[in-house]
Amino acid sequence: MKTNLISVRYQGVLFIILAGCVFAAVNAITPYISMTFSLNSGWIAFYQYFFALIAMLPWVVKSNILKHFHTHFFWRHFWRVMLAVVGVHFWVRALTVPIPIGQGLSLLMLSPFFVILGAVIFLKERISSKRFLALLTGFLGALIILNPWAEEFSYVMLFPLLAAFFFACHTIMLKDITDTDGAFTIVLYLYVLILPFNLMLAITDNLTTFNDLHFMIPNLNALFWLGVLGLLTAVGQWSLAKAYSFADASYIQPFDYVKLPINLLLGFLIFGWGISWLFFIGASLILLASIYITFSDKPLSKN
């Protein structure tokens, strides 16, 4: 029995590492598409999730779709998807600027920090002084990475941080919805609602006059890479779902940090992005603070 439990946990570890590798490929392909085909972040995000939904159709068709669409909390799904859309667009915009993948991902890792901070501020939950110190350490690491006092600092470097914030808001709402709706319903509403939002943002991106409103169909080469991007997105999210179905989040979460060196390696090999000593210090602080919070992840207490 114990051996089977260990084996199941190992499967969870393998799937979380697979998800990290897949999303690292997504993070590398996104700026490649932007630079090669001159597509803006709005259209990349739209086609990414459009093809991800297409990739999921065989799975959706086999299920009772109407059953999983049933919910008493449609507007909760609506608003949490709105938050996810904003987070996605800030993240894709960061990758298409482009901001070095490692730098962007390190800042994106602050999302759980914002979740805890939001729980403390809005839900009046209490955390220990050590976890609060870990939060400060993580945000200090972000400040070091951003290096706002440097001449080359630009506001676009804040996009990954804003993405982390909106993903955290989405997560807080998601925690509430999981008590009432199943995982399939949650994922289904995400994919169905995110498409019209993404399309609206894509059409209105850089809009100056109403004559600029048009639906963009990229060429075949671009559609191929966008299809690959969507397929990898679906595989990555499926891998995450499998990982958390095999093992507890507290057990597999540390293995999720493997994605950081993978992203750094891909950024260096494909785009020649190196890392500075300031980035190394800041990323290390965020990583150490994340690991501490993961292992000390206990239910927060109410005032």
C-alpha cells in the first residue's frame, strides 16, 4: 500500500515536471511568433486559446457537455475569467515585448505571494511573522530584478508583475468556486468565456479608428506555430490537472520550480538572453521565499 502511494506521488512529480517543460516551450514560442510574424500579443493570446480549445474538443465531446455547463454561479465564473484574461494578456504582452523569459517567469512566481497578501488584507486572515517575512523577501527579490533605479528600466518590465497580481485574484476566486463546481465545469467555462474576451482585446489592440476593426487571419506558417502553441497550452494544463490528481500540492509544488532553469536555458539558447548578477540575487530570494511558503503552507487563521 505504501509502495503504491509512493508510486502515485512519483507520477504527480513527473506530470508537474512535464507541465513545466511544456510551458517553458510555450514561453519560448510566444516571443518567436511575435518577432517572426509581427503578431501583437492580443492575436497571439486569442489564437493560443482558440487552438487549445480545439485540442480539447475530443475530450469535451465524450463528456456530457450540458451537465458540466450547469452552474448556479455563472457570474462568479464570468468575473474570475475576466481576471484570468487580463493576467494572460499582461503575460503574453511581456513575452512579446520581449522581456527575457527567466526574468518574466521569476516575477510571475510572485502570484502565490499576492494570494496570501489578498487573504490577509481582504479576508482578514492571519499569518505567522516568519511567513510575512518570506513575503517581504519575495517582493524584495522582485524589486532587485526590476531594478527601477536603472536607466534602462521601462514600465513594460512591470507586465509580469501585473500578470502575477491578476492571476492571484483569479486564484482567490477559484478557491471559492471549487466548493460549488467541479473541475471540468471550471475548465470548460474558462475556455469558452476566454475566447470572446480575447477576441475583443485582439480586435481593439492599438485601435485608433473604427475602420481599424477587423479580424486577422495569419498566414499558414504563423497558423502552424499558433496551433503548436495552443496544443502545448492544452497539454500543459492537462499535465497540471493530472499532477494535482496524483499528489498533494504541498508535495509536488517544489518540483514546479524546475521550470525556472529550463526557461532560462531556452531563453539563452534561442534568443541569447543571459542573466545578470542582480537577476540571480533577486530570483534566488523569490525562489527561497517560495519554497519556505510552500513547506509552511498551513491554513491561515481568522482574526
